[in-house]
Amino acid sequence: MPLKSSFRSGLIQNARFLGHFSQKRTSEYLVLGQDGGQSVSLRDGVLFFFSDSLLLTSDRRAASAHPSPIPVPSSLQSVFLANCAAVSQAPNIQSALANLEYFLGDDGMPREILKPTERELFRRLRFWPEHGILRDGLVYFFYLGLQTTDPSTVWGFRTLGVGVAALDPRTGECERFTHRGDWIFWRNPAEDFHFGVQALIEDYLYVFGSVRSGIQSEATLARVRPSQITDRNGYEYLVSSEGIWTNRFEDAGTLGPSAAAYSVSFNPHFGCYTMWLVDEYRKRLMLRTADRIWGPYSDPIDLIGLPHDPSSVLAYLGFEHPQFQQQNGRKIFLSYCEPHFASSSLITLTIGNP
């Protein structure tokens, strides 16, 4: 699929659509499509987190063990997973995505890394992993908890809050932490809420998120000492880009416009921080930059239209994968998603002069 519009002169020299994530196929299953795709660097590879995933299988027992809380577009034996994860040691992103090794259950099928309890299942809860960091051999990450409110539609859910978990990348085993006896560390304060869409370590662990009241999402930023990532009381929240912080979540400010989920990294070629996001309904890739991790960030720069299925109402979950940057950050790779369990898409951009 061609890119949909010309590039911003002088900023993007070249953009190329690299295709969809490989549809993993074994004798037991076919990964038909999934959301998410955030990547976390490991010592000897990369971990990929996925949210809602649809698999096809000939195993009726596996299909019956994973009923979907939402309608899925398949008349075949399907397996619905609210989350899963995979690792790869390939040196480039295309090879990595073509050789994903999922964490498997006893039935040989990819399994959920965040499993709800019986009580949570009764309440129709499911969990979506966001981003995280490798620390002391474990990947500490943030996750959304969602409650299905209308099982007749894929959009019939609400976000209850965000939790913290740790995954062993050798086994895929997870531990979910609690705050005051509850998995929810941060309760949803708005119409939509994300916390942990990007986590970056510098002098602190910086944790990006978003809040939405109405149509526009706004980016947020928190920080915590890495040793306190599982301690809710250790977090501070950015009030303004003058570098003012508060320990009260309710007093946090914003970094300005964003998508619900996005990615941030330091780009050596630009010499600054880059915030990559997808304007969901316009299906266009946007860029904001800042000299400091806490901003101020520039106004969004409209770069390119993204290839998409004509029936897709929106494109979303646009993530850069900075561990695969080439030419000192001049060439980057970004993925994004579309509705109805499509395979995620991948593009590459070659940046001109900043």
C-alpha cells in the first residue's frame, strides 16, 4: 500500500510501508491479528507486548477454553487472548517480527501473561499490557484493566485503572503487584486514561501516559526511582514543563496534545526527544519534539498519511521501536494498528535535516 501523502519537505526524506506483522503459523494455531506491539529491550533480544489477539485453531478444546468477551470476526475455531507476549533475538525488526517466540501454555498455544482471577472474570475484566523496563532480570511493566460493558460491540468497555506487574522474560511468568490490597495503582480520572505507554530510564524512570475528556487526548508524565517502581507512593507527577513536580496524582498537568497511546525516545540524529503519535481518526503520523524529556514539546507536525484498509474507521497505537534505529537515529521504524483484529502494520522513515 502506498503512503497517502507527500512528505514534509526537509524533514522526511523517504517513507516506506514494510507490510504487516508476520501472521505466525504453526501446526497448532495461526495468529490472525492483534493490537499493541510495544517493544522492550532485553539483554539478548526484544520483548513484544500485545493486547487483544485473535488466533485460529483446529483444537476445539483450546477454542472453548478462551471465549471472547467481545464479538470476533471468525466462523472458524477461534481463540481470543486479552494479552500475550513474545520474544525475539533477531538483529532487525522485520526478522524479529517474523520470528516471534510466544510464551505458550500446556496446550501449545500462546497464553495470556496477565490472567484475571475468577472474581475478575465474573466482573468481565481483561488486561492490556503497556510499556516497561528491564530491571534485575525482570521486565517491570504497566497494564490497563478494562471492564466489558457491552459484549455486542468491540468498543463496549471502560478503563478502570492501571496496575504494575513484572514478567520473567525466560518463562513468561508474571507477578501482579497491589496497592492497598488492590491491583489498581491509578484509577481512571477521565473518559479515557493510560499510564505507562512509554517508560524511559534516565536519572529517574520517566513514565508517560494520557488522559482524555472529550475528543482530544493529552500527554502526561510521571517519574519514580527505578527501585520504587512497585511503590505507588514513590511517584511524582509533572505539573508543568518548567520542571515542577507534585506527589499528588490529582494535581498533574499535561504535555499537550497526544494520542491515547504513543512513544517517546531520544533520537541522536535530531539531538532531542521525539514523541511519535498517530492522529487516530485522520490516520496520519504526527511528531512532537522537545529538548528535555519533560518538555515543553513542540506543536504536532503533520508528517504523512498512513496506509490503511479503506474500511478502517481509525488507526491507532503508533509506536516507534528505537532499539532498531539505524544510521544513528536517521532511519526509524514505527508500527500501528487498525480495528477488527488486523495484523499490525510497519513503516520506516528516513529523516532529513532536523
